[in-house]
Amino acid sequence: MTRPTIVGLLAALSALACANPERVLLDEGGARAALDARAHSQPLLELSLAPDLPGSLLSSPGRQACLRPDQDGYWYLRAAAWAPEVRAARRELAAARGERQSAGAPAPVGLQVIDKDFSGDSDLVNALAAFDLIGLLGLGPAGAEEAVAETQVEAARAALEDAAWRAWLETERALAQWRAAARRTIRLTRLEQQADLDLRRVQILADAGRLGRSPSEAAEGAAAELTRRLSIAADQASSARARLAAVVGLDPQRDLEGDAPATPAPRALGTDEPGAWFDLDEHLETHPSMRVAQRTFELRESQVRQAAADAWPGVALGPRIGFLDPTQIGGVLRITVPFPSSWEGRLAAAIERRDAALEAYEDQLHLLQTAELDALTRVGTATSRADGASDDVVQSLIDEWEAARAGFRVQRTPLEQWTGALRRLSMRATWDIDDLERRDLAALDLVASRGPMAAPLFMEGSR
């Protein structure tokens, strides 16, 4: 075999090992077109998370609850398709699957050509090849790497499920806050209109000298306070609408115009007693946050096995060919023994991360249990306030305001009484709405602590 032949063989082997992926350029125009297309494409149930999350409750919401914007399933499907965290988690899952395809491969084949003399005499050339025997058998570092890649896929799948779960909860929170802010705006706008009508009379009386400057300015100040509260309610509605738009991939001005969707806040299934929900393994197994903690622990455990596998010696076997006359064929045995310092530190670090993941699982369970207790308490207190004290306070202040207005119109009530009634009502006019919002948000927190098995949307789809 001549030297040009050997050089050509090595060049061919190098070419086989090269990869040339397609280059992708960032196109702002294409990104804007993709954003605009979201408004006209409602994700289908079959194309949501079902392929990536087989067996998950989140992959099978009730079909009948996903058709219209006034149904929470509609917003869930949009969040599952367009929420940034979900899209990133879906890519991470695809990347983990790609890495799994290459994981566990043997070490690279070692090819070596020895030319004993540069005189050009091919009889002095030896060719050697070495193959990773332990890697070919799927043992040692290669086997550990394959196990880590498999657990990484499961961890990425759990992260995708958790991202979809959190995106839906964020969507529902934004909807609840948008609805509450819209109701505040409507009520305060009506009150402002009533106050404006009376302020015209105040201005006429002041211009005629029948009202002093101080009472009229106090009345105008009370009306200004009401205007400020109305502006804050408008800010709250805009903020909630923007958060919803960010999660579901819509334009808040163009695609979410008009009134807030009339979707009821989800109610949590299950007992009204705290703690009982976590007594059954089935509930813990289906909770996305617990599944993430469990899969993370399994990943860290596999990384401990991988670090320990680095202590294995390397064994490589292959042929040796000497180009003499006649050609000599022999064998190559290569054994590599790693220094302990090359793997002991990594093993110690992997053990620490594994133990931290175990503690994180315990902490996540404790967090969900305490969150359930807190949410149950807040649901009860907010409901009692909205149905009792808050409603009574608002109604009594409305009655006081109406009486003050009527008395002022016939000049039997001084302007100071009208001003005081307006101030008291404007400060408390939305107490019942505030408590209903707190109840809805607490109910969502209760659903969040208990998991998909507590949400009717997903339980209906699982049957």
C-alpha cells in the first residue's frame, strides 16, 4: 500500500465524520408573520400535548370544554401551544430525545498510521485500529451515559408537563383578574357618571354664590379621588389582559378587545379538609410539580452511576497491519486506567446533587401541603366576606349615597354630606368584587396545590 493510498483512506474516513447542518437565519419579518398567524389558528386537541405527554391528564382535556373563548379549555389549548415556557420545554424535550440517540455510543475508533522512515518505502508503514470493547458491550461509561440520557428525556417530559400546567394556571389567574378589573371599572364608571351630574349643580351654585369655595372644592376633590380609582381599575384590566396575551400568544389590543371572557374560575375537586388529598399516591404521581421533583431525583441518581462508571478501566482491541513482504497482521490491546483524582471529585459532586434532589422532593411535597391549607382558608374567608360583610357594607354605602344625592338635589342635605358619602362609597364600592376575585384566585391556588386530578377540565377529559 503506497503512502498516497493511505492518505486517501484517511481523508475519506474524515469526510464521513463531517456534518453540515442547514444554516438558519433570524428573520424579523418571518417572526412577525408567525405572531400574526397565531390569532387565526386555534390549536387542535389532537395536536396539543398528547404526542409528547402520553398518559398525562394534561394531554386529554374535555373536548366539549375547548371550543369557545368562554370555556377554560379554549385558553388551556392556546397556552399549551403558545406559552413561551411551554414552547421552550417542548424544544428541550426534543433536544433530550436527540441526545438520547447518540448516548451510549462506544468511544471513537482509534486509527493510527506509523511511518518508520520518511524515505517513501511503504514496507516501513504500520496501520493500527483500536475499538472500545467495553463501550461495544454497552457497559461502563457508555452504559451509564445511555441511562443518563434516558432519564434526561423523562425529566424533560416532566418539565414540559409542569410548564403546561403552570401556563394554564397563569392564564386562569389573568382571566380572573381581568374579569374583576372590568367589573370594578363598570361600577366605578357608573358612580363617576352620577357624581358628574351632581357636580354640574355644584358648579352652578358656586358660581351663583350660594355655595362656599371650600365645600365645592372638597366635592371636586372627592370626585377626583373617584377618577383616580377608576384609572387604577383600568390599569389592572390592561395588565391582566397583557399577561393573558403573553401566555396565549395574542395581541392584547387587536385580539383581546372588548369585554373579558365570561369563563368561570375553576373550582377544585376534593375534600374541604386539608391534607387528605396527599394521602393517596395517585394524586402525588399526577401532580406535575411532584413529577418534576421525582424525575429530577432519578436524573441525579443516574448521574451518580455515570460518575462512578468513570472509574472503569478502558479496554480497546483492534488489528495491526504491517505492510511488509509478505504483509503482517497482528493485534492491538490498549488498556487505560483513569487516575482516581479524575473521577472522585465528580462522584462526590454527583452524590451531593442527588441528595439535594431528594431534599427538593421533600420540600416540594411540604410546599404543596402548606399551599393547600392556605388556599382552603382563603377560599372560605373570601367567600364568607363576599356573601356577607362586604356585600352588606357596599349596599349600605350605596343607600347612603343615594340618600345624600336626593337630599342635595332638594337642598335639604348639605354638600359636605354628599361629599362624605361619595368618598366613603368610592373607597369601598368594589369590596364585594375584590373578595370575589380573592376567592377565585384562592380557588386557583387550591387547584394548583392539588394538581390536575382536582381540575374538572382534565378529569372530564380523562374519563
